[in-house]
Amino acid sequence: MERWIWFLGMAVFYGVLFLWFLNQVKKPDYKKNYVLVKTLQSAAFVSVFLAAAVVSRDILDFWLMLPAFVCCFAGDVILAFYNKIKKKRLFLLGLVTFLMGHLFFIRWLDRMQPPAVADMVFPVIAVIGIFAVTGMGSFHTGRLRPCILVYTFFIAYLFAKSMHIAVSIPDMRHIVCAVGSFLFMISDISILFLYFYKNKSRKVHLFNLTTYYVGIFLLAVSPLLCP
């Protein structure tokens, strides 16, 4: 019962802050303070993870997951700067930083359940699909296309592995992790339409932020849901 009270409290705290964050992003001049407000929102999921780890007292998971959240936080800040000054090197640095975060999440999941051939099927399909989509004339990925395909493999693997674990161990924690990984993946896919599609939309930006921050909150709070 105590853990569920903590879960509810964290959800309210995070939800209120996220609604404030979205309200800031919807403003016409949002780029003026975008780095600050995004940094605060990203600091919130790190805070949720730290609180969940302390309450759960799961030391091993804490050390396995911490590098992933640190990389995601750093990637958020880097991409926030990219949104403001539009330097391609910043985007590539942010992409690499997020990829490191995904690799740390994958290491954490692979400790729960060793990698299997079945885990590779969906990532391969995803790479083929993104290869076909980015080949369309409405997308302009340039030299970043190989990087995007590599990134696609690992974000798809993260989801596939979390789903495999949730099916094998169908408790609340692993189901929440699978949902969080799914939202994380959907958010990453929407980046194609946010940065590389010729007809960009503010709605895509809001969708990207919502799926990402909800997904990573579920991963951050998951230690509280251990049986």
C-alpha cells in the first residue's frame, strides 16, 4: 500500500509539471525559454526515478538504470539547444547520447532475461520499414540516414525485449515497462516527422513530447511496482 501511495504522489507531481511544460511549449515564443523548461521537465523524471529507487531499495536495478536516465536527461538538454540554434552537430550528439541511453536500458532488460533470436525479429522489420519510409521524397535525412537506421534497430529492440519480458513475467512492473518502452519507441519514430519531414507541424512536436515524457515516467517509476 505504501508503494502505491508513493506512485500516486509521483504521478500527480509529474503530471502537474508536465501540463505546465506543455502550456509553455504551446506559446508562440516558446523557444525563448525552451532549454530551461525542458531541462526542468527532464529533471523531473530523474527525480521520480531516484525517489522510486530509494523507496524500492533495489540497489542492482538502481545502478543498472541510472546511466540510462542520465543519458536521456543529457540528450534532452542537447536537443533543446538544437531546437533553439539548429546546429546539425548538436542533433547528431543528441542522437548518440539517446542511443547510449537505449543501450543502458537494453543492458538492464537483458539482465532480467537473456537475449533471444525472437527479440531480433521486430527490430529487423522496423529497420526495413524505416529504410522504406525515409527513401520517400517527402523525407530529407541526408547523411544521417545510416545513423537513423542503426538507432531504429535499438529502439525497436528495447520495445521487443520489454514485451518479451512482460509476456514471460506478466506482473505489473514488467507490463508498465513494456508500455513505457512502446511510448518511448513511438516518440522516437515521430522524430522523423518532426525533423526530417518536409511538412512540419507543431502537433507532431506536442505528440513527440507527450509520448516521450509519459513513456520515460513509466520506466522511471517502475521500481515501485516490484512484486
